[in-house]
Amino acid sequence: MKGFVKVLLGVILVGLVLQIPIFQPAKNYSDTAPLDDIYKVYEIPMDIQMDFNNACYDCHSNYTEDYPWYYRVQPVSWWMNGHIQKAKAVLNFSEFATYSKEEQAERFKKIQEVMEKRTMPLPAYQRMHNKAQLSDKEYQKVAAWAKEMAEALP
């Protein structure tokens, strides 16, 4: 029994040490103006912009607005930060203008695909963010717009 108590106390101590703010990843927020944002390059209908802001931008941009309280708990913040970094590597709306026209067309095709398959936003994200839950009509509208954009590019 003594060994179990020592292990339990050790785990609790490590858990408490990990809560020290120096172990927390930097938040995904930039103070610079979004000069390369997709909004700066393309005219996007307001309803599509709202869908992007509500369902996509927290992970797919340099401006995560809404960090939940549990982000301050380790290892949750590392896990969430990893998701954000992976999402930005696939598509970063804040840096869309830096992509070549071919890359932009590919990103638009990917947006169309995930909207048609409804694989984004991730279900876990939707459970925690009601505003990220898109309706059938919203999924269809974003997919149609992305298809149109992809076809307009070379």
C-alpha cells in the first residue's frame, strides 16, 4: 500500500508542476494586421465569412478567439495547441494570399470536399462550440462557393 501512495503522490506532484504557466504553449494569436488573409484576396459573401469565423478560424487562422477555461489545464493545452498547429499546416486562412494560385485552388477543393463530407469542424470541437455547428444549408453553401472558387483559378 505504501508504494501505491508514493506513486499517487508522485503523479499528483508532477500534475501540479505541469500547471505552472511556463509549461503552457503560446496562444494562437497575432498582433499583426491580417494582410494575407483570404478576406483580403477574395470577395467572400458575408454568410460564408460568418461560417468561416464561427466554424473554422479558431483552428485554421492565426487568430484563435475563444480559449475555453480547460485550455489552462495540462496536458489539454498541449493537445489543443497540437490540433491548431496541424490545422494551420493544412489550411491557414490568415496566410491564404501567400499560397500560389495552384495551392489556393487545391485548398478550395479541400474546403469543398470537407464541407460535402461534413468532416469539419471536428465533432469534438462542435460539441464544445455551438456556433461551429453548421446547418445542411450552410455546408452546401460553403461547398458550392469553394467549388466555384477552385474552378475560377488556373
